[in-house]
Amino acid sequence: MLIIIPTPLGNLKDITVRALDILSKAEIVFCEDTRPTMALLAHYGARARVERYNEHSPFAVQHALDLLRRHENCALVSDRGTPCISDPGWKLVAAALAEGIKVESLPGPSAVACALAGSGFPVSSFVFLGFLPRRKSRIEAAVRNAASLGKPVAIYESPFRVAALLEAVARVLGPQTRVVLARELTKVHEEWLRGTAQELAARLRAKPPKGEFTVVLFPSGEEPEPEQDGPDEDREA
């Protein structure tokens, strides 16, 4: 069996009791980078065998499947957050399912969910673009297409490209497009920046940032109004 386990974004306390219980019993933990995974396991005294999963190697996929067949309790983690979300772990999950191997998925830390919840935008539905392509024309096309749905748009971006992304948003959707930047979520230097695409782009150009960003934009220059939910609507977060 393969169990998908979300891991902390930065603060090691942000892990569930259930996740710790499974990691303590796991025989093998598959990961993309062994360093953060081994640090997490060591912090909590888990002694599982750590196996690096290389998405680009057919041999690695077959090796992982062989291990899954021979071991009852296996886990899949990412460097941070929920595996398979803008993360190559989905290929191992797909391969396991194709082989008839049971897969379970645990709830837990997610940068996109954390940023959306703190954005102040209405999020009954949203568009998630993950990491955007590098070409300017493709970035603009992705932003334009996503924003055409009229929903909040969430994007992962590096500190080296976030200002260029905001400039693209200003060109495509207008300089007054509302944006929230969640930087270094759950870490010591966590920071939330709120403003227009134009304002925040200028701010980041003047002082280049550090750390990873989750960008949430609202595709309207107007302030979003709080949603009115019916009293008897069933909702599950």
C-alpha cells in the first residue's frame, strides 16, 4: 500500500498526529529530495528507509513499484506540503494504481490552500496554475485564460520571477488587479503583501525579495464583496 502524506511547509509542528503515526510505522518513504525528508524523520524519531524517487527515470519507477509490491507500509512525501500538487509524485501514484496497488491520501499542509484562505477573496471556487512556463507569451496566455473564468487565481512562483509575473498580470488584466502575495508560509520570515499588481511589481523591483511565493490574484479591479451563503447549504472544507 502507498500512503500519500503531506508534510510541513516550514514549521515542523504543522504535521498531523495521523501522519506521524504512519511515518513511524512506514517501512519505506519515497521522496523527491532525501535531505528535507530525512531531517523531518529524524526530528520525530521515525526510522523508515528513505528512497529517492526520480520522475525522469523509468528504472526509478519500476524500482519503486518493486518495493511497493514487497513492502506493506510505504509512504510518499514531497519536500514541503501535499505530494502530487505541482509535484512529480503523481507519476508514482498513477503507476501504483495501474498495478493494482492500494493508494490512500491524507489531508494536511498545502501552500495554495493556506494562501487562498488568507487572501480575503471569495473562494467558493478558484483556478490553480501551479508553476507557470518561463516564456512571457505563455505566462500572459495562462493568466488571461485563467482570469477569464472570473475566479481567484493561485500561482506558485520563485523570488526571481515574481516581479515579472506581476508585471504580466498588470499588462493582461490591468494595473489595478488585486493581488495577495504569501511569502515563506509558516516560516520565520512569513510575510503577506497586499495591493495592486502595479504597486506590488514596483515594490519588488525596488527591493528584490527572497523566499518562495504563493500568488493569489482576483481578476477584477474592484474589491470583492463577501459571498452570501444560504443557511442550509452543506459545505465541507
